Amino acid sequence: MTPRESVLLVDDDDDILKNIAIILELHEFEVRTATDGASALALLQDLSWTPSVILSDIAMPGLNGFQLLEAVKMMPTLQLVPFIFLSAQGTRLSISEGRKKGVDDYIVKPFDPKELIAAIRHRLDRVHALQTQTETNAAKVVNNVRSFLIQMLSHELRTPLTYITGGFELLTDTLRAETASDDMAISIDLIRSGTARLTRLAEQVVRFTELMTGGFEARMGEAAAWVSLVRLVDLAASLVTTELAEQRTTLQKDYHLPPDAEVWGVSEYLVAALIEILRNAIVYSAPDVTLCLRLELDSYPSPPNAILRVIDHGRGIAPEHLEKVWEVMVQPDRKVYEQQGFGLGLPIVYHTLRAHGGTAQLESAVGVGTTVTLTLPLRTAEQAAEQGAGAAP
């Protein structure tokens, strides 16, 4: 239910106060009243309530209407609240003084109730239009800042690292051709490892920024297509072979999904999300273990979902940390174990799956291991028949 517009009515004549209040309430306004400027100001200083419009007499004992207007204009929270004088002082001088002090409208007593309601509605409509325009302009500024941030991150993080990586590899080839010493070989491996770590972090920052600031929506519009989920999973698995070898870890694939099962999305992002899950499983497991990558069909929902599970038998995550694993910069037991990165991997997975209409869940037990379950909606036979390859769902 939409809340009613509220009016603060100020007048030292009780009969006029009651009659105007009745008129306003009949037109669905919430009315609060005050019999002088000081009482009105006390109401306005109550931060729990802000009127939509203020109607005030001018000639009142103590704090008069002009003084109340000046006090209101000094209050930042009331800058957009229309202030209307209701007064028998209808001289040109009085009206001119009110205009100079910033009054929004001036209605001379006696007045037609329809005239009063029309004046209030007109001022409220202008305020609402101004608020809408302000919100629209603010949204445009935010979107522009987002776009700039994404472009800046993409260029300023990725480009220098591309130069560094390319130049380093050329230098490495030259040094190895000259039979580098053991110390130099160690230094080369350290530099390569550090560069790879920075490159991955840069990619994560850019990817997470796009997901969280709306930049990914444009990517979906430009690059999304129907793609084989089995092919995406195989590609992700092939890109972690180095990590698997370093940990002497075996990746067991268990597919129960047709090779032609397709999902709608941006391949680059889906593969990156799968890689994050696989890398976590490798890093959090002991050497010489087997990880399970299981792909199957959940035929219960309509349309059906593909379910991908990555199961490790690593050290697991304590129950108190499970609720926060999808949050940014959260890495359980970082003080105990050396962990690379800023904790962006799982948040990227979570938001990538959501952006593709899927879900990401994690179950874990200390000393037992962790299972990450991803679901993605599959292309239905009806969609394939109606839309054709590459068509949006």
C-alpha cells in the first residue's frame, strides 16, 4: 500500500485549523497541525517524520509565518518540501516578501478548497518530477562511472601485465639459450610464478567488477550463445593440468550428460567459473589424491537443469565459515595456510552462475572434504526447434 502524502498545517485559529484539516483528510492527506510557528518547528525537528508539504498562516504569535519559512529553509532535510502560505494578508507587499523568502505558493484567505488542493497537488507533482529526474541523472552518472572503471581496470591492469609476460618469456628464452645458472633458473621460475599470480588477480578483478557493476549485461548481449556444457567442462579441466601435475592430483571425470547438451551464456565466463572451482579443489587437497568432476542431468525441474559437482577430499571448511564463503575477501584459515589472491574466486563463481540463471552451492566438513554443486538451465527441445542455433532463449 502506497503511504499517503503528509501535510503540516500551521494556523493560530482553531476553527480554520480544523476546517482545513477536514478538507485535506477528505482528499487522502495525512495531516499534522500546529497552532504557532514554534510548535511547527518542534514537529519539523523530529527527524522521524518529514512532511510532504507545509501550509502555514503568516500572522501568528511568537514565531510568525515568515520566520518559520526562514527556519525551514535552513534545514537541509526540508529543502525540497513545498512551503505554501495561507493568509488573509493578500497585499502585493506581503506576497512579494513571501516570494523573496522562498515560499513556493501563496493562497489568500478566504479560498476555494479546490484551489487549495490543486495548488498542493501541483507542487507535489513538481517535487516528484524533480526527484525522478535527479534519480535518473544519478543513475546515468553511476553507469558512466561503472563503464569507466571497467575500461580502466581492463586497460591499466591487463595491458602492462601482457607486456611484462611477453617480454619476460623472450628474455627467458635468451637466458636459457645461454645456459643459465641454477640460481638464475630459480629466479626465472619465481618471476614467472609471480607474474602468473598477478595476471590471474588482474583477470579476477576485471571479471568481478563487470559482474558487480552491470558491465556483464552488455557482454551477455554481445557474446552469449548456445554452447556445449561438456565441451566447456573439458576445456576448463584442460586449463588446470599444470596445477594438477604440480599437486600430483588426478581428476576423475564422471559424465552422465549428452555431449550435445547446451547452455546459454558467455563461454569465457562459464569456463573461468569452472576453473575457479577446480583450482580451489586442487589447492585445498593434499597431494596424490583424486578429485571427482561429475556432470549429470536433473530432470525434475522444467526446463531441466545440468548439475556439475566438483568433489574433493581435502581439509574441508569449518561450519562457522560456510555462510561467508561466497563473500568477497573471505578465505577461511588464511592465518594458518598460505593462500593466494583476494578471495575473489568463489564470489565470481556465485555471481557468474546467477547471471546465467543458475545456482552455486557448497557443502563441506572438516577433515572430510568439500563438494561444490553448480546448476545451469539446459536448452530444451522446444527452444532448439523454435530458435535455432545461436538464438537467445
